[in-house]
Amino acid sequence: MTTLVHAALTFRRTVRGSYGFLAAAAFLVCLLLGVFEGPLERLRLEHAVVGVAWLAIFGARFAARWKKEEAEGPAWIDLELGLLILVAVHAAIQIGGGLASHGYAAHYVVVAFLASFARRPMGHVLVLCAVGLEVGVHLLAEDRADDWLPLALHAAFTLCFGLMSLLFTRVEIARVREVSRRELEDEKEKVKTESRMFRLVSAPSAAGASDEERLVRSSVEELHHQVYHVLTLLQRTLGLHTCVLLMRDDDGDGLRIVELVTESDHIAEGPFGAGEGAVGAVVKRQMPMNLRNLKPGYKGLCYYEGPALVRAFLGVPILDGGQVRGVLCADRIDDRPFTESEELALQEALAQVLRALENERVFVQLERTKREQTILYRASQALGAALDEGAVIEAGLEAAGDIAPHDFAAISFYDPDDRRHRVKRAIGDGGETFEGLTFRDNTSLTAMAVKNRHYLPYRGDFDARQQTVFTKRANLRGMKSLLILPLVVREDAIGTMILAARRAGAFGPAIRPTLQLLANQLAVSLSNAQAVKRLEEMATTDGLTGCLNKRAFLEELDRKLRSATRFGRQLSLIVTDIDHFKSVNDTYGHATGDVVIKELGALLRRVKRETDIVARFGGEEFCVLCEETDTEGARLLAERVREELGGTTFQTELGELRVTASLGVATYPEHADDGGGLFEASDKALYAAKHGGRNQVCVPE
């Protein structure tokens, strides 16, 4: 019955989702029968009905295509719409006089449109459908089987139009996307470079429009605005030809123009060598340089293209921490040297720029700290709410990704008893390769971080040729940054959190303390989750056998019975009891009796299916609940248990010991209609097995 319902629903969804194809086929039949042949005067009411029907169906399918566009709906909708358009165009051509009419050119226009804008591979399919449609109209509707030349020409032109449109449009779209991507990357790289010049960040941020990038971008824009305002004020006040601020690169080998105000059209783009000309002299001497009476055509100013008309130059170094971070330059084209008061004005303007820069640094740091605290707060809430290991790990990895974007992350556990590490969870590049990996204590960075209870590597740099994360065979590749944080609880390391990135400097000193705080919270939450898991196991599990206890089994029985009733399924119960178990305890001792009970529990867990539930119900009595199992299936399982237990030999101080078991089987709803009845029926079957000679399986009659 369920299969029929699923089949009916599938058929219904298929019909609802493809009625556009059925409509296109119906319109095609009308087209091939020549329904639309003749002048406009011959069109009647039935033609209008067909046209209205086409508009309604096309409108409905177009609306469906529009709605699914954002969700990337199936590409076959484009094929459906394209077929409807092709049929409509050929109907119009047929009304206008057929394939030989002047209106046939509309066919090429439509083919070019469909080939250009239909999603792959539907553009190719629609071009072939256009050729096939024309062949059908040529042979059937117009009955011109003997005249193949026009058909061949039309088909050739259709293929050419379609393929050329497909090729050129795709190439142009790809070109525009590539240009846009490059412009975006250049703009992002420019912001990163300037932010490092201003020392707003210490390393390139991760790819993507993250909060960090938006923060840095806004700070760089604000600095540009303030610097431009200062330079404009200097130019107007001092009568300058050019006023330019140059900052040093990260490596200190070059200078770049950060902002300028000029009346010249010959400004060079840079970067410039830190030792070039007058600007280089300012950098080397680390003191202002005032040049006067320069000859026209002076070549010592690197920020001009070729010789300059400048007659006076003043350069003031930007000192930060005893190093020259940049140079503020001013020049004039009239022979009017810079005075001491003007030099002082330039230095005061530079001090204003440095104050703005320092303010932005403080602002960025405060915003970054605020963002990190917000992430840690959310992570603390998520970690506190998670009670199982999986949820704790996912919350920790998500928070780590928010704090420091990475390309690989993993959580490993350490077992001090057998001194083995196990990668519990791994995500990112190659995560599926490492997840579940186990390895013994070795000289890897993961093992050393656990032993030393200190993060590794110390600088956060990674070289796969010299460093090992897990093992020499299972090592990360293509990563330049790495941070392994030990998860420490009460001075004991229970595992590690591993983060890796393809970019260099991803886990620098600024971000590392926050990640350490996260690792500490993650360690405590994992320890709590493991403690909760142990408490749950103690509350629901028999301590001797590891099977469910009576209370937990009765809860599972109630749940499985409700499910079986709802879906009309069978549920079988096996009850087993060790024969003459009292004599085993009296003869061999309770310790041996416990060994027998433990072995029976292990046997039941070993032979059961994944969906079956095993419980120790009390003493030597065990129960097995078999979901979606009839009486015969449960009986076969019980027979297997009986045979394997009977073939097991126990070594004792008094010699070898063999035991047997009796088993009773009952099935819902065949033998009972509730849980109590199911237990009663299986107990009666067990009683029959006991009194029927033991070491056998019985089923209620």
C-alpha cells in the first residue's frame, strides 16, 4: 500500500512538473497537421483558443522558472520554455506563409536567443530541437519531401546561428566575469596593502567579504578621507603644486602613493624604490629635506613621470617606533623656497595625520576585540547548551571559523591508557581523509602539543616537508599556516584543536589568545559532555554486560510498539534464560556465573541486527527486541543464539564448563496487542521450553 501511494505521488509530481512538455507536444501536432496554414483571414475561434492556451501555459511555466531561478531550479525548465517558444514561432511562420516566407527570419533570431540564454546543456539541445522541428514541418506540414536544398540550407544556417550565439555569448559572459573578478581582487588587494601600510592589520585577511575585511575597508576609506582633507588644506594654504603622502611596503623596500593632491598630469603610479632621489634621501637620513632653487627638469622626484618643473621641494619623514614608515612631500613650480614656518606647518599636518592613523588603529583593535568577544560569547552559549560530543565539536569548529577563517580544521582525542590519538572530526580540505584516523604517540606536532600542553608551532608557520601534523603518511599538504591548540582540563590534555590555512600568517599573535580561550572552553564542554554520556550510560546500561537495563528496555519497548502500531509493522520479542544457572553458581561460584552472563550478553550483541535491542532483564534472563521481524525470523535468531551458547566452553578451576539456554519467542500483533501481552506470551513460550526439556526455542501455539 505504501509503495502504491509513493508511486501515485511521484506520478502526480511528474505530471505537474512536466505539463509544459505535454502542451508543447500537443501544439507540435497541430503545427505538423497544418492547422495554422493560410492567411490571417482564415483564423477562427479555435485558433484563438489555442493561442490563449499557449499563453496561459507559457506564462505559468515562465513564472515557475522565475521563482526557481534564485534556488537554481532544474535546467529542464529552460528546455520546456524553449520548446514552447519554438512551436509558437513556427506557428506564426506558418500563418505568414510557411518556411519560404519573409517571416522565417524570426526563426534565426529565436534560435540565437535560446542558444545564448538557456542554461547548459539545454542551449545545445534547443538548437538541435529547432533543426528537428523544421525537418518535421518541411516533410509533414508542407509535404516537400522532394525539395531538400532549402531544408539543408535552413538547417545549416540554424546550426551556425545557434552555435555562434552560444559560443560568442558564453565567451563574452566569461570575459566580463573574469574582468569583474580581477577588478574586485585588485581592489581587495589594494585595501589589504594600504591597511598593512597603515598597520591596521598585521597580515592579509582571509578571502571573502568577512566582518574583518569590511572593518578594515571602512577604516582605510576614513583614513583616505582625512589625509586627503589635510593634503588639500596644505596645497591651498602653502600654494603647492603637489602634496603627496607615500608609505613603505611591508618589506620596506618600496614606497607607494597613498594619497595626493596635485595640479600635474604626469604623476607616476609606483611603487618606487625607498632609496630613489630626494624622497629616498629623506628615508635614509630620517630627517626633513628642504631643496630650493631646483633647475627645471629635475629628475630626483620619483613620483613624477620623467623630469619635473619643480623649483622647490620639502620632504618630511613619518617616524613610527624609530623607523621611517613613509614620507610627506610638498613641492612648488615657482621659485619660492619653503620657509621654516612652512616646514613646521607641514610637520604639524603630519602629526595630524599620525593622530588620525593612531585613532583608526585603536578603533580597529576595539572593533576586533568587540567582535571576538561577541563570537566567544555566542560560542560559550552554544557550548554550554550542547550536551553531546558531536554538538560540542560542531559549535567549537564553527566559532573557530568565525574567529580565524581557515581551510582545514580538526578535533582529536587522546586516550592516555593506550597512548593513542584519534581524529574525531575533520572538516575542510581533505577532511574526509583524516576523520577517524588513529595513531600512537609519536613526534608529530599533535602528540607534542598534548605532551607539552602548549600550542604548536610557535610562530604558526607550517612546512609539510619538515613538520608532521599526524603521521608522515597522513600529513597536511598545501598549507602555509598551522595552529594546534591542546584541549586541557585540570592539567590533563584530552585532545587538540587543529587549524590550518593555505595563506601565510593566518594565526598570528593578535588572534592566538582568542583561539586559546576558545580551546579552553571547548575542552571543558567536551569533558562535561563525556561526563553526561557516562551518566546516561550508567542510568540505562547494565554494568556487567553493557546491555540495556530493565527500565531503559521497557521505554524502548513502548516506543517501538507505538511505531509498529502506527505503520502496521511486526515486532518480535525473544526472552532467554540460562538452564540450571543456580547450579552453576553453587558449583563454580558467582564469579564464574558472572562470566557466563557476560558472555551471553556479548553473544546477543554480536548476533543481533543493527536495529535490534538487547537488554539484561534480571539475573540470567535477557531480552531481544526485533523491529520489523516476524515470528519465523525471530525464531531463527533465537536458534542461532542457542547453538552458539551451547558450543561455547568456559574454563574454570574445576574444569571445562558448558551451559545451555531456553528461549521463548512472541510477535506483535500475532500473539499480543500490547507490551504486557507480548511479555506474557514470550514468558509462556519460555516456560514451555523449560518444561519441554530445556535447550530449545518455543513459540506460542
